[in-house]
Amino acid sequence: MASLSIRSAAAACISCLIFASCHRVIASECSSDDPGNSNTRERVILSSAPRVYRLHGLLSSEECDELIALGEPRLRASEMGAASDASTRDADNPASSRDSRSMFFDSPSDAGNRLLQRLRVRWAVAADLPLSHAEPTQLARYADGEHYGLHLDASEEVPRTATLLTYLSDGFEGGETCFPRVAAEPAADSADGATAPARSGGVMRPLAKLAAAGLLARELAKGSQYCSRSRAVLRVVPQKGDGLLFFPLHPDGTLDHDTVHGGCAVHGPQGVKWIAQQWFSLEAQDL
């Protein structure tokens, strides 16, 4: 009971940071000499429930290239995320699959890297969350045909309050970030961060209903169907330097199943999708 009370109190505190007007990032963490560290950049609302935002020009093209060069030599085969637990899969029929290469900036040398320091502060400011709650930054690479199946970024064991994904490359086919529980807006287009609405095909049924019917794992395993233009769901088109911000938890700290998402397959041998993922935890990180 004690741990539950602590978790509830922490959720209330972070909810204040996220949902009320008392957003704060410690002033000493917000370096004023970072020209990209500004909340005035264009923020496009892609969905209000769940809240999904596109942040145009979050990183410069040069910063994207520098971050890729920094992490590329340390890439290895990706593993399933820590939050991909029994809430979205079962032992006999795993719901999600991932075939990218990735790495975490979690070595002692990373702590003093000026590029990482600058970008992590900028991501914290963009998310309106304390830098002390930022997990190690992940770099991921998706080549031709590679994808990340439908999954959730948070669970009871991994209470993440925010995900800030930054696209580090573009110029390839596919590779959209897909939200099958979010209907495409009639006026959405690729310039605003989503594909044009489809003529037919609806959103995924609520995850709770799928779980109750014993169909959750099977449905999530077929996530690629939501990458098709026949499905009228939100698909965010990568654009180099843009950020994608969403919140895996409700204000009360419970899991928001409507944030289920995946990375559609990249198409074409000439294109490689690079992304940086910055997660923010409900609890302060000891990095």
C-alpha cells in the first residue's frame, strides 16, 4: 500500500507538470546559449485525445547528422522495449516485433558529451518536464523493410509520462509512426504531419475490449494493416529534425491504451530511417 501511495503522489506531481500551468524545468538546466532551446517553435496538434503533437524544427539538420555519427558505431540488434509486457502480449503469441538496430547513450562518456547535454535539455524543455526525469536517450536505425510493431511505451512496471521521438532522416518511403486508435483528421495532410485520410477502414477497437475477447495479441501482431492508406488512422510522416510528442499515461498515472503505436516498414534500399527517442519517467532517474 505504501508503494502505491507513493506512486499516486508521484503521478499527481507529474500530472501537475504535464497538464496544469505549473510546467517547470529547473532554470539551471535550460541553457540560454542554446539557440534551439525555445518553446516558440511551431507545435501542431495531431490529436487531442490522446494528446499527440508534432514539433517542427526541433533539431537542425546538422544536429541530426552529428547525433547519428555519435551513436552509429555502437548500434546492435534492437530488443523489445521494457514496457512491452503482458498488457500488450502473451507468452504464446507475442504481439509486437522489432527488427531495427539501436543503442542507448548510457555510458560514462555520454554524460559529458556537449551535443547530448544540449539536446537532452532541449527535449526536456519541449516536453515541459524536468531533465532529471529523462531516461537515457536511444538512437535507432531502420533499413529497407524494417519496422517496429504495435506497442505501448509505458506499463505499471515502466511508468513513462512522455515520449519525445525525433526524426533524424527523411527522403524514404514508408516509415510512418502509426497510431491505430487515433482517427485521421479530415483536414490532415503530410505537411501537418499525417497522411491524407483514407476512404475506408476504421480505427482499432479499444484495447480493453480486445483483451476481454482474447484477441489483443493477435490484433497487435497484425499492426502492419494500419500502415495501409485504406485505414483512416493517424500516420505521422517522418521529416528530418521534427519531433513527435505524446503522453503514455493519463493524468492520474494510469496507462493510456490509446497511445498504442508502431513504426511502419521502410521501403526502398536508398532510404534509412533514423530516430532518437527520449522517454520521461514518472520517477527521477539516477543517471
